[in-house]
Amino acid sequence: MELDLTAYSVRTDLALEAHNTASSAGSPIPGVHSSDMEQDGIRISVIDIASAEGSRALGKSPGHYITLEALELRKQDTDFQDRVATVFAQQFEKFLQKLNIGPNASVLIIGLGNWNVTPDALGPMVVENVMVTRHYFELMPGQVNPGYRPVSAVAPGVLGTTGIETGEIVQGIVDRSKPDLVIAIDALASRSLERVNTTIQIADTGIHPGSGIGNKRKGLTLETLGIPVIAIGVPTVVYASTIVNNAFDLMRDHFRQQTANTGQILGLIDNMQEQERLQLVREVLNPLGHDLLVTPKEVDQFIEDIANIIASGLNAALHEAVDVNNVAAYTH
């Protein structure tokens, strides 16, 4: 009997990582188109999932995904942070054009996550830093300068503190305020520690609150809200089982540089498939209570930096009065 190991696949919320895993065999994936480029030291990866077969292969919803990889963010160079914010604004502006969101369309920004848990505080921190203008259009429309649009923002909290599903809260706000677009920001999980707090994913597929820690609830999508939803996610955690599993790969690669007979050193693990190894790791970790979520010790500063970058990029992309090619003045 063949075991179903899909539940033990490597945990990632990034379409880029899912694509890399699915295409590791070398054959193209039907209905999936990808391209890469580099700009100002930032790698930009574009993935389009256009078929149900491609969606199943990657485990992601059909749609358009853009991933910005900026590993140099770990150095906390403010000039580089400005460049990342500028590139993010330029790429986000393309999403608005793709969805036919005009310069006067109203936007609701949803900051998902928990203020009290630093790796999960990305959404609320972005909301705190974005430029909100809807109240000016409501109270004093004649005094709003050209080049701005109505933007509102809210951090609805999490189910554990509100007792209300985030999707229900957002649905109520959408029904009352009637925005033309929702932008949802949330923390994600990655399969690589390198990408934690250094990678930004933009997608037109919507988002499921809590997906970064495996708690998928009612989604914020075009189907549920009735308006387009752009999701912005940053991986802030990685599963401990994923780290251990990757460590096996690193050890095997290291030993293979020393000897061709790695089986004597690693035993059965040397011949295990990735999913089988991950199953073994999780069986070892589960008696300890949970598969731990791991985040870098510098997470406080990383989250603040990446939240400022996203907020500055959104300000530039959403308001024509802010120069999309120079957001430095809005980053600090």
C-alpha cells in the first residue's frame, strides 16, 4: 500500500518556494509560467498559475504572484531599505493596473495579526504607518489636494482576542464602507531561514488569516468579499521540523564532498525521500508538544523595518502625489 505523505510536505506559504519544489524534477509544470529578474540588488520572481493542474502541483490558488527577495535587508542599510520600498511600490502599482484599479478608487487596508506576538505583528505595524485619507474625503472633500485617493486601514485583531472571525469583521467593514479594493497584509511561514523577514510576496489571490501558523480560517478573497483582494505577505517564521529536515540535506551534501559512501554515516536517512524524512522529524518532535515555530532573535527590528518598507511602498503606489520612484522621504 502506498502511503499518502501530502500532510508531511515541507511547510511554506511562498509560491516561489512551492514552485522551486514542484519543478525540482526538471520538467515544466502545465499551466504555470515563471520569470526572474534583478533590480537594484533585489530579485523579482513572477509566477502565474493559470490552470487547476498547476494549482494542485504547487498547492497554491490560481493567480498572479510576485516575490521580492532582498537578503541584504539583514544588514539594516537604510539606503537599501529605500530601494526595496521603491521596487515594492513599482511592482504594486503594476498590480493595481492589472486589476484596473483607477487612481480615485477607494482602498481598505487590513493589517492581519496579533500586536502582542512580534512575528505576527507585521499587519498591525503596517496599518500604523500607512497614510489614511478616507476621513478627509468624507468630512472635507473640497480641501483634499489632487493626487490622493480615499484610503482606510484597520487591524481587526485575532480570533483569540476578539472572539469574532477576522473574515466576519472585514466583511462587515466592507459592507458598510464599500471600498473598491482590499489590501490584506499578514505574516507567512517559509521553508528557508534566509527568506525570513527578507522576502515580500504580493498576490491577487486573497489571503487566509492565520495561514502563517497553519490556522486557515475564512478567506479574504474576491469570492468572499465581492471585491478584488491583494495579499501582501512576509515570512516571519519557519517550522522547526523544516530546519531539521534541511539540516539533513546539508549534512548529506557535506559528507558527499568527503566520501561516496554516505550510507555508512547516515544510514537509512541517506536514502529517504524528503517527505519521509519530514514525517520522521515530526514524529520525533510531536511528543514534545508541538512542531515549534522559529524566528530570528533580531525579529523586533526586522519586523519594524519591513513594516516601514511596505507602508512606504503602499503610500507611494496608492497616492499619485507620492513619487513612486523615490519613496525615501516616506520610509523613515
